[in-house]
Amino acid sequence: MLYIVATPIWNLEDMTFRAVRTLKEVDYIACEDTRTSWVLLNAYDIKKILLSYHSFSSGFKLDKIIDLLKEWKDIALISDAGTPGISDPWYMLVKTAIENDIQICPIPWVSACITALSASWMQMNHFLYLWFLPVKKWRQTLFTSLQNKEQTVVIYESVHRLLRTLEDLVKYFWANHYIVVWRELTKKFEEFKRWEVGEVLEYFKKQNLKWEFVIMF
């Protein structure tokens, strides 16, 4: 059985009872970064063999996990944070498991984009999730295509590109376009900014920027 186990975005107290039980019962846990995963697992006294699998992993690692599943081993997938498959390399593994008639069981929770949307006051029943924007290729084309959008757009952004993305939003949507920016999601000093994009840009120019951001516009 392949279990897709959602884990906290940051705050370890957000872990579900079912997720803890599943991780304690499986034979192996496949994860993006073993160092990050050990922090979570140690907090709940979960001691399992970890299988490293990330976007740079070779096909050999994927085949190894599939072979273990064919041997009737139970394996749980976890990402560094949130729901596996939303912003990480689990798509190909899940697809291959399905092609090999391996049973899959999702252990649900949420992702950063859903959590941010729920408190954003922006339209939630119709939204477009784009993960991280392209750095160079297709970036201008993408922004141009979104100018006539009719839904909320949700993106993630790194600390290194936040100001550039806000400047692009001013360029393509005007400085008075309302956006929501959420940083340090579920952490001690989490912060929402629900302002016009020009005001948000000026605010973050004066801040000591850390961590990743969720932007809704």
C-alpha cells in the first residue's frame, strides 16, 4: 500500500492523529529531505527507515520504491511540508504506482495555498494555482495572459524574488490592484498583508525578508 501523508506546513502541532498512526505503522517512509523529515518524525517518536526521493533523484530510486511496494511493503510518502504532490516530485511516483496496480491511500490535510486562501477574503471557489512563477522563460507571456483573469491566482515566491514579482504585478495589474501576501505561514510571526500591490511593495522593501511567501491576486 502506498500512503500519501500530508504533514504540517511548519507548526508541528498541526499533525493529525491519523497521519501519526500511519507513519508509525508503515514499513518505510519516502521523503524529500531526510534531515527535514527527521525533525517531524522525532517529535512524534516515529522511527522508520527513510527513503530519499526528490526532483533530482534517478529512475533507480523510483524503481526501488515500486519494487518494495510490489513486495507488499507499506510505504508512506511525505514532503518537506504540506500535501505531497502539490509542490514536489511525487507525481511520477504516484503515476507509476497506479500503472502497476498498487493501491493508494491518501491521508489528507491541507497545503499552503489552501490555508492561505481560507483567510484571504479573496474568491475561493474559483482559483488558479501556479506554484512558483518562471524566472525568465514565459514569465512576461504568463503575466500578460493573466491580465484578464476572472479567478484568484495563487503563487508561491522565494525571498530572493519577492520584490521582483511585486514589481511585475505593479507593471501588469497597476499599483492599486489588491493582493494578499502571507509570510511565515503557521509560524510564530506569521503575517498577512491585504493591501494594494504598490503599498505591499513599499512595505516589503523596508523589511528583513526571510522564508517563502504565498501571494494571491
